[in-house]
Amino acid sequence: MSTAFDRRTVLAGIAAFGAGIALRIPKGRAEAARVVIKYDWLISNGQIGDVVALKQGLFEAEGLAVEFSPGGPNSATVPPVVTGQAALGQFSDSAQLLLARGSGVPVKVIACGYRSGPFAFYSLPKAPIRSVKDMIGKRIGIQPTARFVLDAILAQNKIDPAQMQITNIGFDMTPLVTGQVDAVTGWITNTQALSVIGPDRIDLMMKDTGLPSYSNVYFATDQALAENAEVLAKFLRAVAKGWAWTHAHPKEAVDLTVDAYPQLDRGTEQATVDLVLKLSFDADTEAKGWGWFDPAAIAEQVRIYDAIGQFQGSAPKPEECWSSAILEMTAADRPKLG
């Protein structure tokens, strides 16, 4: 999964895609409806419940023939959904949806797989960063594409960026180990990359910085919500059941996923699955079901990014950025687990 939020790729290339067919409703009952989902990144542990839904036949049980379209470093997520090449998509982080909507792209959040962004700041005991205030006077290494997230965190905490030294780094965590910086950034589910830091690693998660966020955000266009809500509900119902099965059978879910995507390391994924489940389930999902999101948190995120000038033109209205329709249609079937 991507370890940064690339504002440029969210907004780039929308006009470059021609129209396609991502959702085909059959005339006869025997034929399944074909649904393509475009993912923001390569299939990894963040999609384990989706893979389970596919491999366990849960989409088929809903009358869907689902195809995964993985993303990657040079893959655009928005254009295939907007042009009809994909029926829905998944962003790595909710900020990407807000930036797209602010640029006039008619997409809405319909469900959120991770309760908060797995993005975090990592430090060591010799220069610990356990809170945003601890960043003052420190050397922060961050990917250029994630710099606007740091700016938003500092603005939310009323801290001047000039109070620290901010350095551009890649996705390698070595600069922290070698003492070039006091903190590096990345996704906490990237277990293999983080292993170089060692057992004394100190994590400051995004949820503890005061900046609200959701990750693994499922989204669809306004048109799809108006015309194909039932199909979207069938998709989400099956995915929710896949995540429920993963919650009950984490080891088996990892094996299913690695068997389907052998480029993943089985040992690493087995060591990470408990963390994935902690990101996917909490007190809110126990009360309201997997995939639920709080519109107030999205509204707060819009306010913060608007305050630091991240939107091109005026900020979107928060209510333009989300729809609870699919969550409501699937309320009885989404697992209530914490």
C-alpha cells in the first residue's frame, strides 16, 4: 500500500481516459452483473477482506462477477471510475477524495475500510516523538507527496513549520537508523520496510495528531449512486462479509490472500494481520458495522485542508463528499465487530 498521499496524481489525467464499461447489468437472471473496482495501490494486506470475498464466492452469492483492477505508482484511480471503466474505486486515504471533489470530480465516499490512516511518524528513544509538540526542534524526514499532510497536522496543532527541520526522503527508513533525521514517515502496515528500524521504534499515529482521516476509502460517482445503488450495495455487502470472515479466521484469510497474490510474503502478512484488523474494527464498527464513517470527521478534514489552501478554488461542501445510502442499504449485513 502506498506510504504517502500524492495530491498530484489524484487530480491528474482525468480527461485522458475514454469511456469504458465497468458495470454491465445482465438482462437474464442467470448471468452475473460484471463489476470492476479500481484500487489505488497494489493488492496487499489492506484488501484482505476483499480478496476473501472474491475467493469465498461471496460476490457470486450476490449475483456479481467482480474484477479487481490494482493500482500502483503510475496508476490513476479517479479517471477509470469517472469515465465508467470501473464501477467504483478505493482510495488509500480520505484526503484524496476531498481533493478530487474540490477539483470538481463528482465522487463520494460510500464506506471506509480503515478507521484511521495507517500513516505514522517513527522515531527512536534518543529523540522520541510521542506527540506533535515533540516535533519542535526535531529533524523530520517525509516524502514530498505527504508534505501537505504534515502541514495540515502542524496547522491543526498551531505549530509553525519553521520550528523544525523538514527534509525530503523516499520510502526507505534507513535515514532514521543512520541518524540523518529524527523521524521518518510511512504506513504502519508496511511491516517489512519498518523492520530496519528495530524493536525500539516509537510510533506516532495520524489519529493521535489531531488530524482526522479514514483509509481504504470506497467511493463511487454521483451518477453510480443514483443509477446503480443496488449493485453497489451488493458489492459492499459481500466485502463486509469477507471482512467478517477475516476477523474470525485471520490466519486462513492471509493464506487465501497470499495464495492469490504470491508476491506477498506469507510470514510478513501473518505478522501484520492483527494490526490490519485493529485498523479495520473499533468501537464504532461494533456499534454501526464495518465500513461506517462519521460525516463530522470528513467535514473537519475539509475545514483543515481548506485552512492551509490545499483546494484548487473553493473547498467542497462536506455533504458533497459523502453518501450514507449504501451503508444504510447494507446495515443489517455489515458485521458489528470491534
